[in-house]
Amino acid sequence: MNIIYRYLLDHIREIGTMEILAKPLAALICLVIIVFVAWLAHFITRKIFLAVVQRIANRTKTNWDDILIENRVFKGLAHLVPAFILFYTADFSYPDIHQQVSELAPEVYRSLSKDYYWGLSSLLTKISRIYFIAIIVFVANSTLNAALQIYNTTEFSHNRSIKGYVQLVKIFVFFMAGILLIAVLLGKDPTALLAGLGAIAAVLLLVFRDTILGFVASIQLSANDMVKIGDWIQMEKHKADGTVIDITLNTVKVQNWDKTISTIPTYALVSESFFNWKGMEESGGRRIKRSVAIDTNTIKFCDAAMLERFEKFDLIRSYIQEKEKELKEYNKGKNLAEEDYISGRHQTNVGIFRKYLEVYLRQHPKINQELTFLVRQLQPMGKGLPIEIYVFSSDQEWAKYESIQADIFDHIFAVIPEFELRVFQEPSGADIEKIARR
């Protein structure tokens, strides 16, 4: 480019142009030529290079090359050609600027540094270096995005999310790019700028506090397998109850069941408690824990007529017969009369009802029989006697789980009167009105 510059300069001088305008005009023409050549090289590179890459990607069976193209990695690499052209053609103009300044303004020249970054060539050099930095940042960012997308297509991504680590690398890339950019603009050594950062380390720690905490938390979450994308977590403090849809360096996004999005700081999942229902999903069942309150005024011993009627129920016939035989032998051994309900042992309607529930749930096709199975009494709290069902449905899907649970308790409420029991219910307005009319 120096040869072209000299040729243009001599030609401009020959046509009688003033010396003060000859050099700027020659430099301006060279600048236009450089920009045009750089643009043309970039255009040709994109047409040829990207077409070849696209053709190769279409022929391969893997999808990682398609992901690289989708994230514009190769488009970023295509910018290297014009960047090199700008960089290696930038030193054409004003090669004797120092001599001219020293002759015309010696005082000014002595007050200024004899730095190369004078003139148009220094400006182009800076622009080309800034261009290189921008290309490196763009390609690095695109490559990291592509790498994350490729990783998410693997089986490992379901258990380990690397999005936080990718974001940390991006922060480092942008940070180093900023240092290089400042060094280019100021004409300083980048290592000197990095050394000076030690003085503002405290400020950096304050600025990047959340990032540092998030990075440490991401390592702990991943190492301890505490949470991953797709887990159902519940965190009441942050109003989160739903599925984890994204884990980043600073935040964890949870899509709640009402389709709202809760954003939780990553470090909060380490410093605070939360529920992760992953264990339930992996266990093969979903817990049903619900009780029905029995009015204690309806609990009583079973007489012969009641037992005879209960024996007609196929599910508990054998139990009633065997239990009655056992109790009669016990009372006979103690010489107790059958009418002695206080001293002897006798069956109660609530006891038979509880056994019925157990047998009914044992033969239920939607109840997982391998997990915890309980039908128990809870402590009465002034609102009847709670009979609690603690079992697991074999179907974990929310809608089906709720349907199974509802069907079970529909049946329970309908069958309770058959055992001469009544569900405890607080008086309603209609009940009070009936009492008032009497």
C-alpha cells in the first residue's frame, strides 16, 4: 500500500495540487481503496467460505456443525479476512509526520511524545485492532453458545447443567476484551492495566458479588446433585412451586403450576431450604396423604346384628369372622360374658371401617403396594376422629393423581354410612336455621 500511496502522491503533485493538500488527498484515496478491498474480500469470503461450510454440514450426519452454523460461528470467522487487510495496510500514510511537526512547531513537538499513533495510519491500526477484538469476542460468544446447545443435546445435560459455567467464561472473555480495548485506545501495555486492577480488587468484589456467590453455588448444586432442570421444587419464601426451566450463574427460573415464573438467586438454593420433589418422581409413586374426620358420637361396639350385616361385604367377610373368633376365645378364657363390653374385647364399627379401607386400598389397581402404606387414626382435636390414608398412587401425573385421589375419597364418603358412622361436619347456616325452627 505504500507503493500505491507514493504513486498517488506523485501523480497528485504532477497535476499541480498544493503540497498541503497532496498528502491528505492521497491518504484519503488509499483509505477508500482499503475499505473497498476489505469489504470486497469479506463479501467473497462469505460467499465462498460459508457456502462450502454449509454444503459440508448438510452432508454430515452429526448435528454439531449445524449448531455452529446456526450460532453464526463461521460468519464471525469470515470477518478475519477484512481485519487482516486493514491491519497490514494501515502503515501507508504520513510516514514523515514527526519530521514535519518538528520543523513547523518544535515547541509542540517537544511537548508531545514521539508516538507511532499519530496520523491516519495510527487510526487505521487502532481500528483494525479493535476490529480484531470484536471478532474474537463475537466468535468466542457464539462458540460458547453453540457448545452449550450441543451439550444440552446429550444425556448428561439432564443431570448436570453447565450454563452457569459458560456464563462465567463469557464474563472472563468480555472482561479481557475490555482490558485489551482500553489498552489499544490508550496505547498502553495490557499487562500494566491488569497489574493496576489489584488496587480496585475490593470494588470488583463488590460489583461481582452476586456473580461470585452464584458461581460457588452453581458448583455446590452440581456437585451435590441438589437441583437440575426439570426438577419440581418448592420454595415458599420466593413464591416458587413448579418445574425448574433454567439454571444460570445468578438465577434459577421456576415455572409455577399457574404458569407464572419465579426467579430465585442461585446462592439462595444453597443458603436456604427448599423442597425438591425429585425423590418422589424417582420412587415410582406419588403420595396421597388425606384424612376424613369421623363424628365420635357415632362410634360404638358392634352387636350381633351389625356383624351379620357387615359379613355380607365381601372385602371384610373373612376378617370379621376371624377377628370375632379370636375375641370370643379371649373373652371365654377370661370368663367374661358376651354382654360385658367394658371388661372384654369387642369389635367396633370404626375399627371394621378402618380395616375395610386397608383391604379396599390393597386391591386398588392405582395404588403402589411397594411403598409406604398406612391407614391410621390421628389424635382427635375437637373436630372428630381423623382416619388418615397414607399411601402412594402408581401414577405421578398431576391430573391423573388428583383423579385417583378424588375417586378414592368419593367412595369413602359414600360408604361411611354403611358402617353406621357419620362424617364430622361443623354446623352450617341451614343446620342453625332448623334448630331455630324447633
